[in-house]
Amino acid sequence: MKLFGGKNDNPATPESGLFSRMKQAVSRTRESLSARIETVVALTRTVDEQTLESLESVLLTSDLGVQTTNAILTALRDRARRQAIEGGEELRTLLKAQIRAILEAPISSQSNTLPPSDAPNVIFLVGVNGTGKTTSAGKLAAWYRAENKSVLLCAADTFRAAAIEQLEVWAARSGVEMIKTRHGGDPSAVLYDAISAAKAHKTDELIVDTAGRLHTKSGLMDELDKMRRTAAKLIPGAPHEVLLVMDATTGQNGLQQARQFTQSAGVTGIILTKLDGTAKGGICCGHSPGTQPARPLRRRRRTNDRPAGVFSGGVR
């Protein structure tokens, strides 16, 4: 795979299917970061402190954040002290390794609670307004259906106008059932009904679409906590996954969102959306130290575009 403007190892191999479409979709994000990196490494013959300072500026403006940027630069400086970095090509390779290590480190230590064998796996989708929770719920449903698993959608966003109708469309597209209530109803009540139905029908996956809420609104966060308690009463350890859906264009404010939602909702993973726009993508690395791994990425609104694992701005 081409990364940071590096050479493609198999230029003659045609790419097709999901990965090819995903790569094309995030081309703006990947090329934006690649172009910034290339301005530093292209003409670099000897990597010195000035080069690393220029790289630091590039990483900061790519939304990696101060903490993550400092960690990367510290590792590169340590490497340079032990053994000289020979030119821009080696610097690119070392930078790629550092970013990959940051992205993959939380995954190796991730240990989500498994549901009982006779109960569904309960997945909450949480986040602020407009990040793509409902669309992500529909895509996850289609993905699990493609894996030959039974799926039930729960329309727990009873606040936003047309949220229930939007999820109904996704349920029809994915060929799955959905539990809903009236607009303005109690989210915990519809969740109770959904879990009861999922248990009765021995459903594999229960995906819960929650209302968008600002992480600064304590009342709405308390409502989310009530839903968590409702789920835990009916199924031990539920919800087994709490996925924070984040707009990749959010920037460093996303770190505060992640901290608040992790504290209030017990976030176990992050779905980055809208990477097919002009997002810089570095925020994915910014989340990783001390938070949670990035989870499936959705691309536009094709139902058959299944989640594709950890993917951020050209780093796979």
C-alpha cells in the first residue's frame, strides 16, 4: 500500500472490491497528509534537529495533537542519537512505524466483555449530533448480516426528528428487524423492549442507535447512563460495546469528546466518519494513547460498504 508518498510494492496488481473503494474514498485525507510529509522528507539528505522541527509542525497541523506529536518526535530523536537517520526515505519509514505502533497498541490490549451464550451482543452507538450514528448503525447491521448473524436494531434516538424513520430505511436496506417507539418516548423503555425481543428470538447482535448529545450536557449524559443500567439489569455485562461515532473533521475537540464519553458511557471503541471529505485524519492517532482503538470506518452511504477495521488517513 502506498503510504506517505512511498512506492507501491506491487504496482501491476489491480485493486478491486471494498479495499479499493475505501482507499479511493479517503484519498483526500491520505494525500493531504502525504503532501505535508513530502514537503519535509523529499529534499532531506541528512536528518537533523531542523528537519525534526519541520516534521513537528506538519504533524501538529495534521491534527495529531501535542501529546502524540511529542511521543513520535521523542522516539525519532532517540533513534537519531543511537544511529543516524539516513535521509528522507528512512525518516518516512520510521515515521510510518511510529504511527502504526500508536494505532495498533490499544488493540492488542483490548478486552471487551463477552455476552452470555444465550444473550445478544449489545452495541451502543453514542456521540454528539450529526456525526453519523444512525448511518453507522445501518452499516453495522448490514455488515453483521453479511457475516450470517441475526441482527436487531433499536431506535433509541427518540429526540431527533425523523431519526426513527431514517433507521427504518436502513433496517429495510439491511434486511433486519427494528424495535421503535413514538417520537419523544423514553429511550430506556424502548431499549428494554429491544433487549427482551432479542433474548426471546436469540438474536446475535443488538445495535442501539442513541440520541446525539453534547458531552458537556450532564442531564443528557445521565440519560445515557440510565440506558446502560437498564441494559446491565437484563444482560450481565451489557452493553458489551460502546462505540463513539466521531466526525473526523472535528479536530482536537474530539479528544475532549472521547474523554467525556469514556467517563460517562464507558466507550470501548471509536468509529471515525466522513474521512471521504477534507479531514486531516490525524485525530485517529490522537485518540489512541490512553483511550481506545479506532473501529470500523464508514464511507458515504452504500449499504454494501462494510466496515474495514482500523483505517486513518492512509495508515492501515
